[in-house]
Amino acid sequence: MISKAIQGLWGIDMEKDILGCITKEQYIVFLLRIYKVLVDDYDETKARASAEDDWKNDSRGESMMSYTLFYDSMFELAGT
């Protein structure tokens, strides 16, 4: 069930490159959308800083994010 939900999220409004990866900015914009829903006292500056930190961890040093990395990051988020 979680796998299908993550797969659905991957298909949301994110243009993929030829290898099927998304950019850092796409990932950050995506996370900001999630934060707006999950965080009661949403602050754009704090949310962006948190998303930047998440990119550093979730991308594992890569310049683009593959579905596998995205899946792992969303699975981790679902577990928190």
C-alpha cells in the first residue's frame, strides 16, 4: 500500500530527465508542498532550509534524484 502511494507521488507534476530523475529544485518544491500540509506553523524560510537538509541526506550526494532515492526518502517520511 505504501509502495503504491509513493509511486503515485512520483508521478505528480515532476518532469523527469531522460534517465527518469528529478532535480534538486523539483524535490524541494515537492517537499514544501508536503510541509504546508503537515506543519501547523508553516514558515517558508524554515521549511526551505529543512528541505535543503533533506535533499543533502536523501540524494546521497547525487546531483539528481532517481526513483529509488525518492522511494527511500518517502518511505522514511511515512515511517516518522
